[in-house]
Amino acid sequence: MTTKVVILNWNGERFLSEFLPSVVATLPAGVGVVVADNGSTDGSAGVVEAFGAMPENKGVIEWLPLGENFGFAEGYNRALRRVEADNYVLLNSDVQPLEGWLQPLLDYLEQHPEVAAVQPKILSHDRPDHFEYAGAAGGFVDRYGYPFCRGRIMQTVERDAGQYDDTREVFWTSGACMLIRAEAYHKAGGLDGDFFAHMEEIDLCWRLQLMGWKVAVVPSGRVLHVGGGTLPNNSPRKIYLNFRNSLCMLHKCLPESGLWRLRVRKWMDWASWLVYRLSGRREFAEQVARAHKDYRTMRPTLDTKREALWREAVVKEPRTIWHGWIVARYALGRKKFFPKNF
């Protein structure tokens, strides 16, 4: 089984300079690296070319220019159509892998043919004793599509004390570092290019599970993630993408009997809009309204995608959805850690 690590880059010269050496140094024998570039205008190409020209790196690193910025989702789709491998590792440029990070994931995938994708434990680069926001020790969603992780609920990030060191099935694996079967990726249609960025890996994992696959976390593999390298968590653009893409994901992936949850989610979004307005964060409120407007424009395309997905679906709803409301649990119940016995 061949495996390629594919780093999607956009003006990531600083991260490539800092982390590409550790990526190459920690790879199992026979695993190569492809840096797919989304039309960078900085010195990224020079960094990759110089590092790849070193005698010990000959034949290990490939530079794959895409020509323009297609975003995270479509950028990966276009890159992976040109990468020949049985397995892909989607790896952010701001990730520092630790020794032995990849082999446990490869072993698990080989031993579990029903699993499409796995992620390692993702820790914070700045605070390595804490989990990192984007993925932590495996991702989940509640019944209304709000994501959370083992180790991160809303804005609360836990310290890693080994409490989530068990390998287990999860709802989603992080796009920051994900090992995925090429067969599963392409059969599911890849990431949804219309998402551009954010929520796209959650949407993909939902579709994979509807098609009968499973996804998992293998915490014995560990990486450090800087996070927010492209958009910080308080970015209005990020607010827009998260709200719009959540609606798109629910529209496509909820069963017919569960579409009422999409309607509830819309009302919850407008409650968020009101909170933003009352707290003086007018720009965030505007992005919520814009997200809903654009979602309505996208509905005909989403209907087509939904019909295609449900023609192939063999599972009505993944068992890994948490059938509570994580926002109420967090804000009203003041329970800021991963639900026990789930």
C-alpha cells in the first residue's frame, strides 16, 4: 500500500521552513511528500525546491503547483486527483509531527478495512500539554451540527493528561492531519469544493459514514498544530464560512426524518445574530446574515448533491452523532468537558 503526505500550501513559506524538515524526518520508509500549492505569491516554492534538492531528500518531496487559490476543499480535490497513492495524509503546513506519528495510523487502517479515515492526537504547538482546537483527540457533532472534540468543547480546551488515549470510532477526523484511503475519498466525491474552507472535513466524514465507512482516532500518533494559520478564530470570514457551511452540511446529510433539526439550527443561528448585535459585534452579525443569504442561493445545488448522496447511502444516520445540544450543555449546564459514557 502506497502512502503520500499531501500538504496544501498557500503563502506558507514560514511554516514550510519550520515544519517540513520534521515531516520528512519522521516519515516511515517509502512514504513521500507532495506540497500542493494554491497559487502562493511568497517564497514557498524556493523553500520546497531547496529542501528537496538536498541529497538525503532526493525523490522524497514533490512540488505540485495548482496555479491559483482554490481554497482548502477544492485545492485538495484538484491535488489528490493528480497524486497516485493508496492512502493520502492531508496535513496542514503548520503541523509539526512527532516521532512515530504516522505508523500507528497506517497499522490501524491496514487492520480495519471498514475504516476510511483516521487522525492522530492533535496537541497545541504553543502549549504541547494541551489539546489543539481543530481536532484534539477526535471530533463529534451534536444533533444540530455543532462540532466538538474529545479535549475541546466550544472555546474550552483541556490539558492532555492521557484521559483520551483510547483508540475509538469518532464522527469526524481533523483536516489538519488525516490519513484517508484514496478509494474512500474519491468514491465519496472528496471534499465539497463549494465550502472553500471550514467544516469540509466534517461534511466528508458524515458522507463517508452514510456510505457505510467508519472513521477513528489513534492517539498513539501525536502531532503539534499551530492552528489559525490562515484565519484566526475571531475572523469575520471564519464566522461566515462556519455558519454557511454548517447549513449546507445539514441540508445534504440529515435524513428526511431529521430535517426538522435544520430548521431548529436556523433559529439558533438567528439567536446568535441577536447576541452579536446586542454585544456590539455588528460585523459578526452581518456575517451570520450573509451566510444564510448565500445558503439560500446555494439550495438548488445542495438539493442535487443531497439526491446523489442519498442514492448511495446505506446508513440512515451515523451512530457517532451525540443526540444532545452541546451549546446548552456548555453555556447553561456549565459542563465544559467531553460527555462521559459517550
